[in-house]
Amino acid sequence: MFRLQGSKVLAVDMTGDAVKAKNGSMVAYDGRMTFKKLSGGGEGLRGMVTRRLTGEQMTVMEVRGHGTCWLADRAAEINLVALRGDKLYVEAGNLLATDGELRTGTTFTGLRGASQGTGLFTTTVEGHGQAAILSDGPAVVLRVTPQYPLTVDPGAYVAHQGEVRQSFQSGVTFRTLLGEGGGEAFQIRFEGDGLVYVQPSERNTIAGDL
């Protein structure tokens, strides 16, 4: 159903089924399509719609019909993630689309949300199907194993999946180690067995130079 055309446009081939996508992300479609704006967090989408800390809101649309629709968001890179009954944790702003078989919710993230200024909750996607996530520049998929835990700059974090535990640690960051940063800062540590998606361009944060 999902296929990339280049690295920045997602083509969704539909045969009467539905997908959920970031509102305003459709750039073209053929065939017969209907569009419905979802608001208020219906059908488990509250985690995608409301950012609890900052008050930022994200709206989602449901696309249904026969044909192909093309999705994109500000020329960001698009990455396809296949879920086989597992769960994907992703920043709401980095989620472009999910197919109709996937369930979307929210989970409490605690300190990481406070350090980034992006809310205390992160979007979860689970079930069997495909999701499309966005990254500022080509995303890199890093493996976490019990022997090799991973530490990530929160500004570069996009998503993770698998049997992975998160912890949040304060202290120096990669920039402060080089003498380029200052102020209080945080890192995310991942342990277990799974995948972490990071982007080469960091977000602006409010907890020091991350």
C-alpha cells in the first residue's frame, strides 16, 4: 500500500480502504477519494492531536477511496516502518501516515518531553501494517543490543521500536564535550534489543544546547 517516490513523497495505493495522515500533507491524488478531518483525539488519536506541555496541536485526516494519493511534508525525508504486531514510539511531528490496520495512542515519556519542550507524551503506533515517519535529512537506523546500549541526543531522536527500555540522564552532551555548549542538558539512553531512528539535524530544545 505504501511506496516511496523518491525520498520525499509517499504514494499510497488504495482499494476502498483508509489511511490516516498528517493534515495538509496530501500533494495530489487520482481516482475517487474522500477526506475527513479528525479532531478531539477520536479512535485513540488523542496522542497525535494534543501536545500536553506546550499546547501545540496536530490535526489528522482520514483518506478513503480507490486510487492513489501522494503525501509529503515540507520536503522532509520519509522512512517506511513495517510493524508486525510490535509497537513504534515516535514524536508526533515526525509521523506522516499510518495504514488503517494500525492503532495509534499515546504514552507518558516524562523527562525527555520536558527537556525538549515538546510535551510529556509521545505517540505510539502498534499492530500489523506500515507507518511512514519523517526526518530532517535521511534517517539512520541504529541497533540496540543487550551488549551495546545506545545514547542519543534528544534533538536528533525520531522514533524507536522493539524491546527497548528508555532512561534519561542529565549532564554533559556531545556539544559540551567539545566546549560548544552550556547549561543543563539531557541525553536518552536505550537498553535492550531494538531499533532507534535518528536524524542528522537536531531540533531546537529548551534545556540547554542539546
